[in-house]
Amino acid sequence: MEPLREELPLFKVFIAPDAGPRAAEVLASGAVTQGPLVDAFERKLAAFLDNPHVLSLNSGTSALHIALHMLKTPDAASRWPGLKPGDEVLTTALTCAATNWPILANGLRPRWVDVGAGTANVDVKDLRRKLTRRTKVIQFVHWGGTPVDLDAIERVREYAEKKFGFRPAVIEDAAHAIGAEWNGIRVGAASRGTIAIFSLQAIKHLTTGDGGLLALPTKAMYDRAKVLRWYGISRARENYDENDYRLESDVKEFGFKMHMNDLAAAVGLANLPHLETILASHRANASYYDSALRGIDGVTLLNDVPRGASSSYWMYSFHVRDKPAFITFMKSKNVATSQVHARNDTHSVCAPFRTPLPVLDEVVKTLVSVPVGWWVTRRDREYVVEAVKAFFETTPAAEVSVSSPGGAAASGSGSAAGGERAGGAFCWTGTRSKL
């Protein structure tokens, strides 16, 4: 097969046609920092997420930082004990470093949870096993935009409350997952009762150039975070000295410089009306891959997606045999492929927190993503599948195995040809010279 003339990218920036003129209006106005466009953007996002407590920030990382910072404060009414230095955050190592560095920045300890081979999300059973009295926060990523089993997470919180007397707080890192749903309700909706953050970084479904969202479950948390994002100073007029509006009145809690500005909000307001169409494109391409890649020896789809999960498919990930050769081959065909995120636990800064993660050890040997976004045409996605098939038609089989935590390896490629799935694990076996 002849390669594409230009590389089919794994990610691409979406900028609406009117984003430039809108941004130019802000620049010409002379008022470029946080103002009425930020307020307008937040109102529209609140409607989209079904959550009146949505704040825009300069990054998703800032949202995580503020969330953890707020959780340091005890709350007797909800029996929340607060966070102390050295308390544990159960979290995934398979994610962008931005997920976990705020844990370290807040003086907390990441306690790594293994992943499920069939989802690349946290393994909820392993999470439950790793609960201790010092586990104060459960934080997880919705890998590729596919929600973690949120009902199972609630059962873990209930178990922890019975055993330790409080429910761990939940922070959903939904950087991949704007528009994703669990049981028909948007990730980040107020009814969830959890904290969720979103990324508006350049290559996400919705971008402001760079930025993030913090979706909170209560007005009290919202009001506090709104002040914390700008030094701990309220931007409401009544906060200023009555004789000199440039002077702030008493600051009761120090805050940060993490707010969004009107320039970014102008880009976001231009892009937001296109979000549903973008999501539909990602989902349509993912659905095609689900059908077209199924049954290829050497490919294992992520088939353990829990019922109730509706993915936003920021990425389309699956397992392949001979991953390094696969990536090289796809590159030769001008199709970008990647694992996307390196595991965090192997970085030197995380050396004090390392723990065995046997499934993740195997998953990183096989996990890849292919282009799935709004820029992928029908012909593009057909070409991707043709390239995948071409690789495995010429690549000899070699065994790859992945085991669930504490369990033995099992065989199969889900409903694909080549074996059977058991216990969330898989392996390829065989000596066929042509696959």
C-alpha cells in the first residue's frame, strides 16, 4: 500500500473560523485579562456540564492543584478530616505527569493503583485493596475519554467510610473526557457529588489555546475556589477599599494566579458551539475502528468498558503485538501512533513511592493509539485499518501476556480472533508464519 502524502496526525488543534476575529476584538479593546468573556464562557460551560459551579482556569493542572489545596481544610459537617502532609492519594501512573505533580506540590503521597488491561483505567479492585487510614483522596483519569466505573468507585468510598469513618474525596481527571457520560449524566455534572477537572489545552476536544476547568459539587467550594484562583482576592467590587478601588480589602486565605483571561475565553466561546460535532466525529471514527479492527490477529481491543460509560474518545487505544515495530511501520505509512503518556511512577521524582504494578508493566509493552479525531475522514480511517492489517500480515507471532493484579496470565484478544479473554488479561500465542 502506498503511504499517505502527509502524515495523519494523532492530534490536531481545532480553531473555529471566528476565533481569530473574536480574539482580535479583545486585543483591540485593551482589556485582555479576566472579564466579561470569562463570565460568559463559564455560563455556557455550566449549561453544557449541567453544573452551575464551573470555574475556568489557566490549565487543568491548576484545577487539580486548587482542588487538592481546598481539601486540606477539615469540614466537621461532612466528617471530612482534611489533608495533612504525607496523606495518601490513590492515583494512576498511566497518565500525563500533570495529573500527579499537584499531589507532590501539595505535600501528599501518591499511592499507585494498577490498571485494567481491558480499559487502561484504574483497576477498582486494586484500588480497594490499597485503601489505608491515610488514604484521603481517590484520583483517577478517564483514559482516552472512557469513564472509570463510577458506581464501583462509590462502593469503594462506602467501604472506606465503614472501615475508617470518612469517605475519601474523589477527583476525576477528565482532561480526556469532556462530553463523556456515565449512565447518561455528563462527567463533571453537579449531581455526581465529586470534583472534576478538564483540560482546554491546545489539542483537546475544546481548546482555549491553553486552559482548564474546575467543576465542583457545591456552591461553598465554588465560592472559595473563585477567590483562590486570583490570590485569595475577590474580584467583586465590594471587596475593594471604598476610597481606592486599586486596593484589596483583607485577604483571609492566600491564593494563586491561576485564572483564565478574556483572550483565552474568546477562543473558547468561538470553539464551544462546535464541541458536539467534534465529539460526534470522534465517536463515529471510534465505532468504525471497533468493528474494523475486531478479529485481526495481533490486535486486542479495550473490551472491558463498563456498562454505562459513554466515551468522548479523545484517544482510541488498543493493544498490539510487537509494539515498537508496529509504531515504526505505521510511521512509514504516515500514520502517527503512540502510547501518548509515559507512566509517571518510573520518573526519578517518584522514586520514594514506587510499588509493583504488574499489569501496567505489561500494558506499556502493547498499548498504542491511532488517530480518531474530527480531522480523520472516512478514507483516512479506512487507510489506518488497512495499514494495521498490512503490518500483521507480515509480522510473525510472539507471545505477549498481561495479568490482573495478583492473578495469573490469561489468554485471548477479547472477541477478536486468536484466543479468549479471562479475568481482564490477555496473551497472544501461536507460531503461524503469517497472521
